[in-house]
Amino acid sequence: MDDAPVVELIDVSKVYQMKAGDVYALNHVNFSVRRGEFVAIMGPSGSGKSTLMNMIGCLDVPTSGTIKINGVSTTDMTDDELTEHRLNTIGFIFQKFNLISLLTAYENVEYPLILKYGQRDHSERVKKLLRMVGFTEDRMQHTPYELSGGQQQRVSIARALANDPTFLLCDEPTGNLDSKMSTQIMEILSDLHKQGRTLVMVTHNPETAEYADRVIIIRDGEIVGEE
Amino acid sequence: MIVSLALRNLKLNKFRTILSMIGIVIGVFAICAMGMVSAGFTDEMDNMITDTADTLTLSPLGEKVVGGHTAVGFSEKDVRNIESATKSVTKEYELVPYYNTYKPVTVGKDLLTASVYGLDSNDMSGLVTLVSGTWPKGGTNVIVGEQFAEDNELRLGSRISFLGVSGQEITCRVVGIMENTGLLTFGIATDSSILGTTEWYSSVVGNNYGLYDKIIIKAYDPEDLALIDEAVDKKMNGKEDKDSDNTVSILNSYELMDIFDEIMNMSSIFTTVISGISLLVAAVAITNVMLMSVKERTREVGILRSIGTYRSQILQMFLYEAGLIGLIGSVFGVALSLIVSPVFMMIMGLEFTAMFSVSVLSYIPLGIVVGLVVCLASGLYPAWKAANLNPVEAMSTD
């Protein structure tokens, strides 16, 4: 099982039925991500990147084909099983950070830990994770509205790492940041990769994609190249 | 954390939360206050009439000519006929004919009007209870009601006077104080009454040409009471289709109690419907508020779902919110009813202690449970809707 790819897509298609006819958001896509790899999925707007990300992230299911996470097919999983995968196996990092506005930075990182392990003292791990992504301790009790974009993304990365997921799934992680902050965030992600983490990153930015080991090019729902 | 999120959202939208709570406060208050007042009133009425609820009260109908005079009342022959009808049903009964009217009485310097009763000394103990003193004997001793004594500062040995039938002043001594029966009683209402022997009554009021004003029949089995009612009616009132020949009007305490219970049940249904409508309005308002909350927090729900929150937990989060609104609103509604209900009860002439009966206090848990259930039921659809949002679509909402 250890040799199995972390993520494997076998002939995956996603079809939306429209009045004008079927639209293939993904058309017979095949690829895999091995443990420890940093893979970027690149493509222009409307190419099917987000659909692909949602499939890998167990947020959506394909119309046909098989997606395997850690060698286990997610195709016939129930909603609760998919949710369990999202909680335990995948660490999400979003373009818009997607922190919970009612919670502080500390609580945002603590939240997945409570979901997985229940209400107990998680302070040591939360603080360790926030320090690891360069988040200063004096801002831990601040809500997302009181943080800059860069700070929010650091919290988002710490949250994604909270439950020690099998891989990190990053959706345009620097899309809402300036170039300086983008570099800092990409450095953090690059460090995580160097520590052995598996990363799958969706981006349209070639500079960001440069941090990846492998770049998969997608266009009109099909993989058209790999660099 | 789920509870904490629910609490924080309620705090974040304080004004909206308070508005939806007000609906529940009003609904629960309406249920509790109306229920408490109604239960208190029913309890009090039951207490007041239960002691005398084994009674048939007979009043005469139609005039009689006695010695050339016209009068209304029961003759000795009527009494014998009624007694024989009663005996045909049971041997265990008490039959007491008595005189009764309103009569001016002088207490100290005050001239008052009191309800005066005259009956055989041997019958008194069956109808009234003495709290102090002795039973009256002869033509100048009387007993008075506790309330009457208190209102007029009368004690044992005090004197009151009447203008007798022949115009002379008759001074009487209070030899006993009767226990209050309350005004709602089927026997003799003692509270503001003066009671003496038939001899005393004849000298003070006259003897109504030998005709009694009322007859009380007591039987200890409700079934006997109904049968006596039937037997007396048959003997004294003749055929059913000739009401004009009736000589007796019969007041059956059990029948009246049934009617009273029926009225109270109707009143209870009415108040429940009114309260139900206000709760329904509150429920609609809460559903609306919760739906708005779901709409506003669609993106947040999407994020929570994407990072591993189960559908059931999203459902719980919204139900906690509805439950908290319900619980806090219900507690305030019950508290408000506990303040207002005693005031209403006292306005209706009930004692403050009427609040402390089990049937009144049972509205406290009932109000809280009803408020909570209504809120949870109102929050169920919005919570279900939130739990079933598609995470991808929800996250893309701004």
C-alpha cells in the first residue's frame, strides 16, 4: 500500500448536462501523484483546474472513472466517508484563505483537531503549527478580519497541517497576495515539500508552478502536457 | 466548538436574535400566564365547592295561598313529600329545610344588611362548622360568619340588634363564629351571614306563613344524589312536558360541577388556541430568521464542510442556535408569566398562595418544553437545508 500513489486518477470525466448539450469539464483525465511529490496543475481559466481540484479534494465526484486516494477508490464513498477523508487525509489551502470568520486564528487551527480528536488541550500543537508557518504569537487571538492576506494564508496553511494530512491540496495559494507575500507563502510550501510533504497545487501562475517537481498542463478538460 | 460557533453567531447578530426571542417570549408567556391563571382559578373554584359538592339545593316555585295570604315556600307537606322521595332512594341522607332572607342589622352604630338564616338547632352542625363558641339556642343567640365577624369586629359575646316583626328592637348575642365557606358554595354561604334558630328567625323576620325558603339535601354518594334529584323531580314536578306545574327547582351540585368543568375546559382550549397562534407566529419568525442565517452563512458552511465537518454537525450547529433561542426565550417567557400571573389572579379575587399549586407550577416546565420544541421544530428545515448544501457551491457564494 505504501508504494501506491497518494492520488491516482483513472480515466476521470466530469460532464455537466446543459441545454446546449453535454459539457466535458474533465475529459478522460489520467495522472497520479506519488508520495513526497510536489505537483502543480496549470491551465488557463476555464480549463477544468478547479473541477479537478474538487475531485481530488473529495468535494465532488466524477461522472465516470475512478479516483483513488492512498490506493482507495473514493467513487462509491458516502458523504460521511468523503468528509472523513477531507478531515484526515487532505489539507486544504484556498486562494481566498477560507478561514472561519467567527473564530480566532488560534481557533481556526484548533478546529480540525477538535473535529478529529474532540475537545481537549491542543494548544501545544496549534502554537507549534502557527510558529512553523511564521505566524506571530501575539496575533493568535485575532479574528481573520484583523489579519493581512499573508497572515491569513499562514493560518490557513497551519490549519491544513493540523491533522497531519497525507497531502496538501492548494488552490491558487498566492492568488490573493502581492508578489512579496506570494514568495513568502511559496517558500513555506516549498519547505513543507522538502520536509517530505506531498503537495498538489492548482495554479495559473508559471512563477508559482516553478516551485513544483512536476507541472501538469490542462486545457479544455484534458491533460495536454507535462513538464 | 460547534456549540461555540452557534453561540458566537447568535452574539454576532444580537438584534436579530433578540427579535426572534421576543416572539418566543410572548408565545410562552401567553401559554404560561393564561394557563396559570386558568389553573389557579379552577383549583380555587374546586376547593371552594368541593366541601359542599354533595348537595341538592331545592328552591320553591309558584305561589301558595296560606290563610288568605300569598307566599312562596315549602310547606310541611312539601317537606314530607320531598323526604319520602329521598327515602325511596337512600336511607343515608340529611334533609334540612331552612328560612333565609336579607335583613338590616345594627352592629354598634352601623346599620348593615346581612343574609340571615333560620333553621332547626339539630340541623346546624350538618351544614356549617363552628370555629369558636357554641351553637345558638332560643330566641336571642346567633352565630356569625368569620368574615362578617372580622369585618365588623365582632367577638363571642358581642351584641347586634334587629328590628323585630312587631317593630321592637331585638338585641342578640353572638355565641359562635362559623368557618368561612366562600361565596361559591352549594349550601349556606357563611362568610357574611348570621344564623339562628327558627324561633329566633320567626321573631326577627317572621316565619313566612310557615313556609320554608329552601331545602338542602345531602347525600354522600354522587349516584344517590342524581337518583334523589330524579325522584324529587318526579314526585314534585309531575310530568316533564308540563313545566308550569313545577313546584321545585333543583340545583344539583355535581351537575353544576360538571358544567363548571366543561366551561373551564372550553376556556382552557380557547386559551391554548390563542397561545398556540402566538407560538405559531413565533415559529414562522424563527424559521425565517434561521433561513436568513443559513443564507448569510452559506460560504461559512461550505468552508466547514470542506475541512471535514460532517453534515450532522452542521445540522447540530443550526439546531443549537434554534434551541438556544428557544431556551432563553422560554425562560424569559416563564419568568414574565410568574410575575404577571399572580397579579391577574389577585385581580380575580384569588389568594397569592393559589400560585403554588402543582397544576399552576406545572406550567413552568411545560412552557419551557413547549418553547424549546417549537424553536427546534422551526429550526429543523433551515438546519437540514444548511447541512445539505453542496460544499463547492456554498464556498463559491460571496
